[in-house]
Amino acid sequence: MEGNKEPKSPEWWAQRAWSLLSAVRRQSPLVQCITNFVSMDLMANTLLSAGASPAMLHTLEEIPDFTPHAHALCLNVGTLSAAWLPAMKLAADVATKAGKPWVLDPVAAGASGFRLKACLELVELRPTVIRGNGSEIIALSNASLHPAKGVDSSHESTDAVKSAKALAQATGAIVAVSGAVDIITDGKRVVGAHNGVAMLQRITATGCSVTALIAAFIAVDQSRALEATAAALSVFGIASEIGMNMANGPATLRMHLIDSLHGLDEDAVTSRVKITGFCDEK
Amino acid sequence: MEGNKEPKSPEWWAQRAWSLLSAVRRQSPLVQCITNFVSMDLMANTLLSAGASPAMLHTLEEIPDFTPHAHALCLNVGTLSAAWLPAMKLAADVATKAGKPWVLDPVAAGASGFRLKACLELVELRPTVIRGNGSEIIALSNASLHPAKGVDSSHESTDAVKSAKALAQATGAIVAVSGAVDIITDGKRVVGAHNGVAMLQRITATGCSVTALIAAFIAVDQSRALEATAAALSVFGIASEIGMNMANGPATLRMHLIDSLHGLDEDAVTSRVKITGFCDEK
Amino acid sequence: MEGNKEPKSPEWWAQRAWSLLSAVRRQSPLVQCITNFVSMDLMANTLLSAGASPAMLHTLEEIPDFTPHAHALCLNVGTLSAAWLPAMKLAADVATKAGKPWVLDPVAAGASGFRLKACLELVELRPTVIRGNGSEIIALSNASLHPAKGVDSSHESTDAVKSAKALAQATGAIVAVSGAVDIITDGKRVVGAHNGVAMLQRITATGCSVTALIAAFIAVDQSRALEATAAALSVFGIASEIGMNMANGPATLRMHLIDSLHGLDEDAVTSRVKITGFCDEK
């Protein structure tokens, strides 16, 4: 048995990332996505290029028939509306009851009271993983811990790692914070995924798409969701690094990112994975 | 008068495909699309690159004013919801009554009872063409012939060609089944369109987009919808073959596919069209 | 003080365009977009590649919290529905009351009575800029001046420049008409922006995207919206001209357009800007 609190070696992570990508390609997990309108195209193509099977299906009436057949679920509140929220909540509930892993992307969680409340309701349905950028995780963490304060939580923590750990502890979810280094935590262990390029921030929906890739990775290894999440973030980052070598700007990067994700081989993955941790920070 | 039940020569098909693409470019038919959120971008760009005029217009209130002006209609249930279905049905009804051809893409027809029921209701409004993959056509055909059995039609036919012929006979529509070879049938005649590349399956919305291209082709020759459908499938496949020569993966293929469709000339089309048939199978 | 009715020199326009693009990159204005489903991806990527911050947020419940924080607003009726219109109207109202500039893109304004009525209601909320193609501006102008006649305004003006001037005078908005030469007017002054390539018409959502770029430009200089609108149209056109040098068709152009917009430097902008006017036409 491997020690959960010991830092893994670079070789362990390299093999783990390749092993999970290979499993996604082999098993082609069905990933149901209820996501924003902006990201649907890139998200579906990200899943396809990684070898998974996307299903962009958001209608309340279809959830009871369809969601039990999905291997993982990806919920993203980017263009949330009151009309879509019930389907998200039902899908999360069906997935949790069926033992299927699911990921929440709390896009712009602090942008409105409506949105923050919706995110909190989804968090209560027990996502396996929550992935966002620093301000999203901070907003959600503060609101989770101090729900009465609403969007205006300026007196609360503004440190993304502390917020991520607190959110993970409060919810039981793995929490991932995207940034120059991606941080992944279960509330105790903290892992850093160092792959990726800055220009991803100039392409819409890349954050949404890596969240969907996390869903595909946890679909093939639900039992170690922290490791699968870190591996997905690293693999997506590697594809962007390789793509960046061929890119002249955001649009060529977006294209080569998808091609690179499709074409990744064992050597490209294992030689580039850069994941560090675990550290048992207070 | 040409014999409808005689196999056409390769030269006949080559000239027919080029002639129809030329007519689309010359006439620029207005194709109204009520389609899923994932496919809107690629579908509109497919129509534009072929020379047609897309109109992505889905609102119930606008159908009576707008649909009579369209030259063809494309309905796609990919991200169907209860809110969108009435507009689809009204548009189909208006198109049929105005003598305008329309195409149905029954995406994931068997994914839920809600979706299958909606597809059956649309089929009753008499589409000119129905295009799907094998499992979609099998699900729809079984449900059309045995409506009481719902989604669970595992005891019914699982042979796509037989299902397509049965669906065509039951509905009066041309039925096309996408696959390694695309099959097109009116219930008696069966035509195979052999162009295309396997990597199209790794790009979201390519199936949806070829359905829209079929709508553009039948807009310029409604009287021979089977031939127009086969030609559209072949032309799209040819564009993908030319694009594949420049592609490094799904994203570059998607780009070069559109450029190639835009740039196709007579020689590229006529030298590559590969359509076989008719065979009068039982 | 510069004379508003004097034609500006080519050098003035070149410096103005570069100065505004630089300000967008430096300030990264938050541009809220309530737009059609087809354009969301390209619009967001256009704003990101220009250095702005897009927010695709359309939900009624969120407008009061969010819209006051946006620096500009972009409304586009491309896939308008009754469900989305109230949020558009509320956002326009909030923006106007908060003194934030906003742009209206009246896509296919004349396509239905429902759509034309919605556009007229939005125009009454006092957009800073209205941008459309010739037929859209003509339809909207005729309907604004003669509201009783509805969509069928065939007896009214069919001259886009005259219609644009009349619409600007009636509404107080800057009106831009896209075409071989883009025309921008405040009802008295008329400016022509001559950059761009014809193939943009074969790419969906390029018109929508340049409207969003106008919103970003007026966000950084609201006091001279006519000049900012002309500069945005010219800069987008320049990016397309540079992109066209690398393009083989609509899809490669779309990609290189975004990369070029991201990479534009002072020399590329100032050497290529071609804006003429003002002319005080009757």
C-alpha cells in the first residue's frame, strides 16, 4: 500500500498521468456535460481528442433516463439561468446516488448573488471535484464557510490555497485551483501541477475544457480523484506546451492544443509531467 | 427519361455532385437551422463555405414570418429541450405546407424517452430526409415501427441498412446512415457514398454539419432528394479527404475541411466522387 | 480643441486607432455580451485577443449585480427569443443609467415582426452605437421612422447611408453600416473605414465579433464614440487583411484573424489604417 501522505516521485506521477490518459483512450468514458454555451464546442472537442465520449445533454426530462448511463458528469455554471439550474441539480443528485463521479466548475461564482447561491446548492450535492480559478474558489470557499455574507466577502480569506483547503474540508470534494501553478487539494494534501502556458488565458473555454477532462480522468479512476485531477491538469498543460511550439497566437494555440492532446504519446507525457507534492500544510 | 432503378454510372454521379455544388454556390439557398448549441458554429461555417446562406433562427414567434422565405430547413435535436420542440414542430409544419424540403437529424434518438418521442413527432411531420448514425437510425426505425416499445427496443432490428429501408418505407423520407460507407435509401433503392475519413468522428458536430449540407443540396434539387443527399455526403467526404492531407489531428482537420469545401473545383470533385448503387435489395 | 466637423488627417486616424487598441490592452475593459449562440465562441475570443475581458452573461437575475461592474455592454439579437429579451432590456437600462456605453447589433432586424419590434424596443433604451449590415440598418431605420409599417417597408429608403444618418438622428446613437467600406455616422458626420477583406462574409459571427470589439473600444473612450467605432472597425479589418495573407479559405482566415488581432503592433496598425471623412453630407 502506498503512503497517501508521502510525496510521490516524479516517476510515479509521470507513469500515473500516462496510465490514466491511456485508460481514457481505451475505455472512452461517456462524460455528460451540462455547460455554458460558450464552451460547448471546445469542451466536446477536448473530450473527443482525449479519447472520451462527450454528451452535451442538459434537459431536465432526459436526466433520469440518461445520466445513470454516463461514466462521469461535468457541471459548469458559465451561462447559468434559472431554467437550467434544476437539470444541473437533478443530474448531480442522480450521479451521486448512482456512485458516478462529477465535477463542478463554478465559473464566476462571485459575479452575482444568484450565481453564488446556485453554486452553493450544487456544492451541497457533493461534487467529487471542484475546479476554478483563484477568485472563484475564494468566493465559493468564503460563501461556503460564511453563507450569510453573500457575494461581499471581502473580509474573508483571499489566499487561494487556504481557501481551497477550507472548501475541500467543508465539502469533502477535491478542490483544484488553476493558475500559473495549478493547486489540487483534498483539504490536507496539496499537490502542484506545473504544466501549461500563459496564453491559455487568452482563449475562451480552456478552463471549462480542462474541467471536462478531469471528469474523463476521474471516470476511469474514481478511487483516487486527487491524483486523477492532477494528472488531467498536467496532461492538458502538456498539450498546450507542445501546441505553443507551433502557435503564433491564441487561435493557432487552440488548434494545436487539441491536435496535441489527440497525438500525445507515452514519451511526450512522461518526459513532461511536472507534478509536485504532497505537502501536509497546516 | 433516366431509369430510376438502374445503377448510375460513376461518371453520372461525379457530374451530379459537381452540378449540385455549383448550383448551391450560384443560388446560395437560405437554409434555416434549428440545431443544437454545440453545432451552431461549425454548421453555419459549413453552409457558408459551401456557398449557402445559413439562418440560425429557432424562436417560435418568428417561424410564421421567416420560415416561408427559407429554401430548406434543418432540424437537429442534439440539445433538445421542451422549450425548443414547439418551434421545431411549427417550422417543420410550415415547411411541409409551403413545399419546402427539410431534413431531420435525430441525434442520440435513443438516449431518452423524451427525445425518442420528440423524434417520432417530428418524423410524423414528413421530413424530406432523415440522417443519423447507425444506432440513431436503428432506434428511430424500431420506435417508428413499434411505438409501444419505447427506448428499449433491443429485440428489434440492429441492422442499420434494414432499419433505414424500413424507416424510409414507413415515413416516405429518404434515410441516410453515416458510417464507414454512408448508406442512402428511399426504402427500395440503396446507394453507398464512400468518401470521408475516420477522423471526422473525433470532431464534434461534423455529422450535424453534413446534415445541414444535405439541406442545402436538396434546396437546389428537391425533386431528386436521394441523389442530392448522396451527393452532399460525398462532397463533404471529399472535403475531409483533401483536408486530411494537410491535417495533424482533429482540430487541423476541422479547419482544412472547411477551407477545402470552400475551395473545391470541378476536377477535385469529379475525380474523387465515389457513389455506388442503386441496388434493389429486398 | 479639435474641430469636430473637419476631416481628420490619415495620421490622426492612424494614431487614434493605435492609441485605442493600446488602451484596450492596458485597461482590459470588462465587456458584458448578451449575444446569439452562434457567435459566443468567436466573440469571446475576439475580445480576449484584443486584450479585453469578455463576460457572456445573459440571465435576468444576474443583471442588477453584474452589469454595473461592466465597462461596456454588447447586445446582439441573432438568436433572440422571448425568454432572453427581458434580460437584454434590463441590461441596456442598467447600463444607460450607470452611464456605461453599450452597442446594439440588430442581426436580421427585418426577418420577422417579433424581431423588428424587439430591436425597436432596444433602440428606445438609447444604445451608444448601433452596428449592422446595410439591410439591417435600412430595416431598422425605416421602422424607427415609420413604426406603423412593420417589416414591410419596401417603399422606404433603401440607401444604407441615408438610412444610417436618419437612424442616428432619430436615436442619438452612432450608427455603423458594415460593407465593402464601413460607414460610421452620428447623423451629421460620415466616416468611412476601408479596411477588411471580402472573405469575412464567408465566416459566421465576424460581424457580431466586430460589434463586441466596438464595445471594448468605446469602453476606453466613451466621449468620442464615433471615432472609437471607426477605429474598432478599422483594427478588425486590418487583422483580417494580415490574416488573409496566411489564409487558404474561411477557416484559416478565421484563425489567423484572431492571431493577428492579438499580435498587432504599432507599425502594423498605423501603416494600414484607412479611415476617411468627415464629410458633412446633407
